[in-house]
Amino acid sequence: MVESLQGSQVTFGWIARSSETARSLFLSVLTLTTLSLPAQALQVQVRPDRPQLGDTISVSIQVNNPTQEAPQVVMGEKTYPTFPIGQNRYRAFIPSSPLDRSGRWEFQVQGDGQVRNLALWMGDRSFRTQSIWLPPSSAGLSGTDHEFDRVDAFKALVTPEKFWSGPFLRPNSGPITTEFGVRRYYNGEFARDYYHRGVDYAGPYGSPVVAPAAGRVALVGREADGFQIHGNTVGVDHGQGVTSIFLHLSQIRVREGDFVQAGQVIGTVGSTGASTGPHLHWGLYVHGVSVDPVPWRYDGLQ
């Protein structure tokens, strides 16, 4: 039996999977039905209450036996680690992206020698589309193994410490030109595996780029060293699987290993790498998946 869980309300049973009808029924049952769980059961809370594609799902777990190993959250073939956030309490993050399917998401929470089978409803979301026409000469710019290997290794970091606190800051004061999740047609053909993995700020050339949250600089890459696509790059590890990457910089003001505070200048806006003009690309990743930074900026996931 699978428990359908949204926020702090729990109900048992199967929900029909048919778009709006299923969603309405699901939310109605959640509103009207709350079952009391055994005193010794794992207590689980999911936020946000009504997630949409691109959101980061926070799973908070209350255990009764703190001497055992930390609980785990399992979805399909992926296991997401949990980290302590208080007495007998742990938290895991589950990322979602525009490439995922909306609807019923099932996962397990394992801990205290127990397994709870849970489900939530992932809402659909409409993302803007762009049509891009590329000249034949652009086909030769594919990046280097060096830059992609280093960036992939950076995004895979899961540092046990949590460095951030509260909402993330805006990394540049320029206007937003391309928001998270934009889908694209390239030369008339829809790019099915593509979505804009971050937010672009059209700040003036040389304007400061600041760390949106505290963390350790775990990646510095330069165009001169083979970062053909990303350009001059800084990656900040915020801890516990949360990372920020900043692309196309004109100057880099930090070194690998530096610890930076929220608001500290880490570089300046430029147009290095695959860029058509001065701008900052900020990508926020959770367990290697690009997520919408907006909830992190305004709600502050803890």
C-alpha cells in the first residue's frame, strides 16, 4: 500500500491517473482525509505543498531511534541522502526538471528499521519556447572533454556540511533576459533534451557577480584552458548536494578552495565562451539536476 502525501497530510490508496480529474480528486482527498499514524512510525513532511516541475522537493523525516543510521529517500533507481536538521530530524532534497513527467511521483523513506511507501502529485508547468537559428559555422563549437569532465564532477559534489542559510541572493543586478526552463527550437527542430539550465542576467560588462549564498569555491575554469562553451567559470559548493555555477565571466576574483560568503564578489560579467554578448548565466543544481532558482531566492529552502 502506498501513502499519498502532500505537506503534512497523509491518506492511503490509489489515485486515478487522468490529468485534471485525477489531480482534483487527489487534492480533495488530501484535504478531507487525515489518518493518524502509529506513534512509532516515521513522520514525513514534504514541501512545497503543491510542487511543480523545476521545484526542489524537501522531504523532512522525524525518527525515533537516533542511534541507527540516517534514513534514506529512494525514488526509482536513485537514492537521495538525508542530513540532520535538528533533534532526531533529517532532510533530503529531490530535484525536478522540465524534462520530468508531471503527475504521481512515488518514493520510499527508509529508516528506523521501517519502510514507508509514499506518493506526491507533481504539477505540470508551461515553459516558454524560443526559436534559434544557428549558422553552419556554429556546428564546430562543441566544447572540450576537459571542461565537461570538470563541470560534471563539480555538479556531482555532495558535501556533508550545509553552508547556506536563508534565501539566496540575486547574483547580479542586471535585468533577466532568459529565465529558467526555456525550451528551444534549433533551426526549426525542437530540442527534446534541452531546457535553459539557469537564469541569464544582462548586467553591463565588468559589473560584479556575487555569491548568492555561502559556500566553497570548488571549480575555477578559464576559457584559455579549454572552457570553450562555459567560458570563464566559477562553481560554488553550498553543501549537501546544492551547487551554483557562473558562466561567461570576464574576470574571476576567487581561487579554488576559497570559502565565500553570501554577497561576496566572485567575478565580473563578461562574454567568454559560447556567448553572443555580455551576460551572466547562473545555474543552480541539486544532486546534479538543474532546478529553478526562484524558490531558493524567495522562500529559502533549509
